[in-house]
Amino acid sequence: MAGILEIFAFPALVVAILAYLLGSVCFAIPFTRLFDHHADIRELGSGNAGLTNVLRSVGVKAAVFTLIFDFGKCAASVLVGRMIFRSVCLANGLPPYYAQYGAFLAGLACVLGHIYPLYFGFHGGKGILSTSAMMLFLDWRVFLVGISVFAVILAVSKIVSISSILAATSFPVSNFIFSFWDYRSGFSGYGPLSLTYVWVTTAISLLFAVILILEHHENIKRLKNGTEKKFSVKRK
């Protein structure tokens, strides 16, 4: 184990730094300034630099660009993280599934960059959109569960925050189910998995869920008080 940690120490540092710096480009902020006369999205609506607040406070055009670029930055981070770890695996004769650790690490660093962006005073969004991109490029099945939970709850409640919280909660559950299934079946896109992989990735998924839920603490207060706003779009 010590040898493996030594092998991946520097690549992991590189992946974490690159993904965090990319995640720190919180696109809701520049696109709001572009489409709303230099306004700061963090001073509009809920004050959150995320897709929902852009839709409510600025409009569809800014929201579309925010969605594409915030989704894309985490997708790029995951792909680069996996690529770097895969090259290390090939060079050292390690199991292919180790590359997924690089993808998880990159996703985590990117989301933390989005929430605490270096370029914008460490005040960004809540990380739901970035996390959804990471889920898609980690395992499409996990993404499908998460987006389905989000869509169903939103359709019923019309409240984005509770939909996001429950979708985040589904992440560790679905990750465990699918990774354990792959482990038991001996089939995955990365060859046979170890039980350690199942537990480690589930623990990381749980960390994601905890972070995202904590980021919604103000929303949770409003949900308890019955003052949380329902989904809406600003129309000009």
C-alpha cells in the first residue's frame, strides 16, 4: 500500500491542483456580468453563483452558457484526472480501475473549486451542476439515478433545493449498489474491481453528499420555515 501511495502522490497533487483551478472558474459570475450590465450574481436573488439563481435573476441566455461551461469544466477535470492516473497505471502495471480514483479526485477538487473559487474571493456556487457532470463521466448509471431523482422531486415539489439535496443523497447509495454489482459480477469497464474500491468510492460519494447538503443549509432553514421559493425563470 505504501508503494502505491508513493507512486500516485505526485500525480494526485497535479490532478487536484489542475482540477481545483479549473473548478474555480465559476462561469455564472462572468456570464451574469456579460448579460446583465456587469451585475454580480452573488448580489442578486439568493446570492448563490449557480444555475438556478442565474435563471431566476438574469435569464435563460446567461443560464444556458453557465450550464454548458460549468458542466464542461467538471467533465474536463474528470477526464484529465482519469487520463493521468491511467498513464500511471500503465507505466507501473497497476489494475486499470485505479484510473477511476483519479477521476473521483479530480471531480472532488473541481467541485471544491466551484464552491470556493480562487479567482472570486472563495465565494461561488453550491456545486450541484458540477457534481452532476462528474457523476455522468464516472458512471452513467449513477448519473441516471441522480438526475431521475432530481427530475421527479422537482416535478412534484417545484423546489430546486430539495430536489438537489435528495439527488445528492442518492449518489453514495447508487455508487455502492452499482460498484458492488460490478465487483460481484467481475465485469466493469475497468476490469475486475476490488472490494476496497467499492468502499473507497462510496466513501468519496458520501463526502460529496455531505458537502452538497451542508452547502444547502440556508435552503434547509427556509424549507423548515416554509419560505423556500419555487422554481422560476426570469423573462425579459
